Amino acid sequence: MSKEIFAGRTVLVTGASSGIGESFARSLAARGAHLILTARSQNKLEQIADELRQRHRILVHVFPVDLIEPGAPQQLLNNIKASGLAVDILINNAGFGRWAHFLAERLDTYDEMLALNMSALVRLTYLFLPDMLARKKGGVINVASTAAFQPAPYIAVYSATKAFVLSFTEALAGEYREHDIRILALCPGYTDTNFNAIAHVNAPGIRFTTPEAVAEAGLNAFVKNKSYLVHGCPNYLTSLLPRILSRDAVIKIVANMFKGKVAPWPA
């Protein structure tokens, strides 16, 4: 099946106001998809929506929401259905992380990270999947990370949430493949987005990929009905380390990689 699988379909993209989410929206619009965009920033969403409507002659709907709030996924579904819309493909892109010593962050920050990276993703998948099954078409792209493949000291909670996303997504891919529902875990590495500023990334010398490249690769993998994709050959090779080395060795390697990239722990 060609990339025209997206033409005329309605795709919901979370975290669509910047970064990989915005790039998903732009790439999908170029492929002829109609869009439902959500994030907290209504003004930015409206700007993107206006541009894509004019450039690609597609339908773009904006529903600003803070998915950290427990009732937000259900409210988003209610608003979408009240507008007479149906979601063919869901892209769970919203998420954030922190690079820091575990105890250097507030517990509230971790609560929000768990709520957005895992709970909101599961709730949205749970809420939108039944209609896809009823129509016997559709799918879900969940944005995980290369951090999902091993425990990562100094980004411990973030990497754990992405390990959850990867495992959850692959399990659903196996469960619903026979129902013609495509489910993909997209695992990017270092990407040049606002995520890095929010996460306090301090990584001089690291080569970042573009969000446009990540989104395109994700959509192409979805077309091929893959259950997961690690973006970039170096990232793919790194993801294989836990299969080659002992877990203890991998943890030590990752700890040494990240230790110099976070603020020193107070003496």
C-alpha cells in the first residue's frame, strides 16, 4: 500500500504546536490528510492550521487541551464527536522529559511526566481505537524514543515512560494486526526540537536530526505496517546493545554518557 493511505483520512496529532508533532501535521497535509490538531497553545495551533488549509486545501480542526489533566482525553473525544468528526489515525506525540539527577527534580514534575507520556497516551488509544475497529481500518502511531531500549541514568523516569510506550505499542500491534489496525512505535533519537530546552539537554557536539525527517520516517513505516521503527542507523545499532552486552554493562555505559550532560549534584 502506498503513502496515499493518508489521503482523505482524518488524523489526530497531539503535541502538534511544534517539533515532531508539527512536522507530522505538515507532512500529513502534504499527503492529503485532514487534520485534528491538539496541544496547549491555541494561537500556535491556529497559525499552523490556517497555513495548512491555504496551502493544501484540506480540513484542519483545532482543539486545544492540556493532556496532563486526567479528564482531558475524554473531553477531547467528546469535543471531536460533538463536531461531527471521526478519527481514522491517532498520533500520540505529546510528551516531555528531564535530564537531571533523579532527586534534582520536583516530584510534581515526575507526576506530570507520567501522566502525559503514559496515562494520556493509553487513555487516548483506549478511547479512539473502538471506532477504528468498527470501521475495520485505521491505526495509531505512538512516539517513543531510543531511550526505551535500556535503563538510562539521569533520565530515569523519562526513559522508563518510553520503555512503557514501546512495550505497550508493540503488544497492541500484535493484538490488533489481524483486525487490519496498524499500530507503530516510533523511536527517534536526538532531535532538534523544543523538547531539548524543556528537558535541559546539555549535549555539545551531538548531531541532532530534524523533526521533519523523524515524522517522514514514521509515516513511511506506518505505510509499511511496521510495529516499531528506530530512526537512524546509528540509533538502531545503539538500540541493539542490550542484546549484545550485559544489562549492567549497558547501564554503566549510559551513565557515563549522561553524567557529564546534567548539572552537578550538590555536594
